[in-house]
Amino acid sequence: MIDCVFVNGDSYSAPAGLITKTYGHWLAEHFNVPLVNLAVEGSNNDRILRSSIEWLANTEYKNPLVVVGWSFLRRIEVCYYGNNPTVVAHIPDQEGYNARMITLDYLLNTNQATIEQKALVVDTDSLDKPLIDFYTNLYLFSQLLELKNINYFFYSAAKNTDSQVTCYPGISSLQIVYDVVNNPCIYQLHNHCTMDWALYNDSNCSKDTGHLSLHGHKLWAEKLLTLIKL
């Protein structure tokens, strides 16, 4: 039934350097279908969500398997209208209406952020807003996929294990949060991340960041095939 594997996320899901094949390649090989990988290094969750929906709205594939490795909750997306080549090189989607959307970290690191953008930086002790936005988006996106009868699997690729939703009673009591937490297609958002999994299962991973080795991507694909509900 699957006619395509669609992957989106940040650097944990994107090919880079010597990593020419990611877990998405092995998933696509398993199902003997094409792979579409929109994952880009440094992506934030707004960009991942928007580009996924945009692709779904335009794709000719009828039965894709959608796999999303979500990024850090603290990453914020902003507009950039300057011409700094270092910043421009990190704009993930160079064409279309979102051609100037970028993760704020890149502007901060190059001293290109405006005063207003600096004010958006999330206090490490105040994750109420990012959490509620994240769960709302996951709920709405999962509902969209289910309405379209599209198989999907979401997990946290980035390390969000320090932002347990149970620490925020006003959020954890919401019905949409309950539905996300109990959705079998959404995997342990605050108890799993690629780095922790890689350090335990992939001896050749990056010890600093937990980015998977080539073999690690293959192992994660094999693990995903045991978790994905088809």
C-alpha cells in the first residue's frame, strides 16, 4: 500500500558529509518505494510542520508513509531580510513563500538578530508556550493525516527529555495533549531522543551530538519498522 516514504526533520534525519544514506533510505528500500527527504540541518519545528503540509498538499503520491523526527522545542523561526552569506546559506527552503524563514539560532550566532528577535529567546525555565504550541501542532497534523488515511510516525529526534509535559499541569490536563500522549503513532516525545538512543546503540555515532553513523541509521530504520503501525 505504501507508495513513498516521506521524511522530515533536522540534522538527525538529513544526509550530511559522509552520511549519504539516512534511515529514510533503508525504510524506502524495505518497502521498495521512492524516498522524499525534506529534513534540513538546523530546522525548527515550525519549518518541519509547514514544509510537510506543503508537500502533502502538492504531492502526487497517494499513500506515503510520513516519518517526522521533531526538533528542539526551544528553536524559534523568524524572518531574515539581510544578505549575510553565512545566514543565507542556512535558510532551509530557498524557494517559495518561506524563502526567508530561518531558525533564530543562526541570526544570534552571527549577530544578525534584531532587538525584537532577541526578545523571542525562550527562557529555559518557561517552556509553557513552546510546549502548548508543539502539542497543538502535533494534534492538528496527526488529525490531518488520519483524515487523509495517511500512515505516519512521529518521534523526537532532538533532545527534549528535559521538558516533560507533566511538569505543566495546565497543559497536561488538555484533551489534545492526552490524545497526543496516547497516540500509538507518536513515540515517547520526552523519554526518547536520537542522541540517547545513538549513544546506547550506535558505537560509531558522534559522541558530542549523537548524530548517527551510517550503520546507526540502518539500525534506527530497523527499530522504526518495529514501531510503525501499518
